[in-house]
Amino acid sequence: MTGKRILIVEDEPAIRQMIAFGLRRAGFEVREAVDYREARAALADQRPDLVLVDWMLPDMSGLELTRTLKRERETRELPVIMLTARAEEGDKVNGLESGADDYVTKPFSPRELIARINAVLRRSGASGLDHVVEFEALKLDQQGQRITVEGQTVPLGPTEYRMLEFFMTHPERVFSRDQLLDRLWGGNVYVEERTIDVHVRRLRKSLEKFGLDRLVQTVRGSGYRFSAKAE
């Protein structure tokens, strides 16, 4: 399972660093966040293969973060393992009912955590949830996080990739800048509306060489739409 991306959401530096060190030694790519705000920013920047969430976070409980991820279409299939010192049966039930795929109680050994991660990744990888989406000549491989046109990779930054993935899975609908900000960065992250325009321009420029920049349409006074129909 090496090469998989793991996002650690844990506010205690010593625990977070210990987990990150063990995961990197095992061959995982690791990103770290200390709270809900940083977690949403990291998720918008690059989708991980699995999220480790501590129950107690400074700005939102890990329980609520997990529920939020499982409610939203873009992240509901993302595997989540909850980390907590709460070992009571009722707490475990609450954690699993929130949508967590597994529940690991502290203290735990790095070997146990890695075994749990690999087990969850195997289950999620066998579920067939990751799939290919096609729109005109564009082909989106959600598992490999690649977008191609007739075998050629479309060069995209992380945010442009997330934007195009969102557009391809929500075609023919108009989204305001506020809605796109919320979907791409999360509601608790402050990003100016004009940032959306910057990323739309970058996305169009990447699609222009394939003659597909026309798919990202500006709807005057409303926002943007992804459509094969003429504007």
C-alpha cells in the first residue's frame, strides 16, 4: 500500500509527528493539519487516499468533521479512521455511526495503526467507488487523479484538478462563485471570490491546447457552468 496519501488531522504536535514519522517510514505520503480549517484546505488542495481524524480538535470535533466529510458528495467515499482516547463502547458506536471506517483508541502502536490503515485501504479499493468519468474528449480517472485527452495528460495544478473534477461530475449546472469556493475550499476557509476567476482562467488555459476551453462557460451575473452546449 506504499505511495498512498494520508492526511493526519491532529492538534497535538507530539502525537501528530509520531504518526507522520511512522507512516513516512512505511512509504506513505503524509500531509498534516491541526484543525478543521487546515483539514479542509488540505482536502481542497489534494485529495488523500485516507484521513486520520482525532476526536478532539480545537475548532470542531473530529466526530463533526467526519460527519461533514461523509455528507458531502466530493468526500463521502473518502475513508476515515478516527483516533481517540475514548475507549467506551458507546464512544466507539458514535464514532462508527458518524461514518468513520475504523476507530483506533490511544495509546496505539505504529504497527497497529499501519495495519488498520492498510485494511481500510484494501476495503475501499475493492469497493469500486473510484471510477472513470468522461465528458466529450475529457477522461477523468478519479482513482489515479488524472485527466487525459486521447491519452495525453491535461497539465493541471491541484486546485484546477479539483475544479475540473467538480465540473465534470456536475455538468450543465450553474454554480456561483460562493458555491465553488465552498465546494473547493470548505465553508470555514476565507478565500476571496476573485480567486475563483483566477483558477478558472488557469483551467481554461490548460484546456485551450486541446480545444476544450469552451466547456467552462461564464454565466453573466451568476457564475460558471460546465457544458458542451453553446453559451
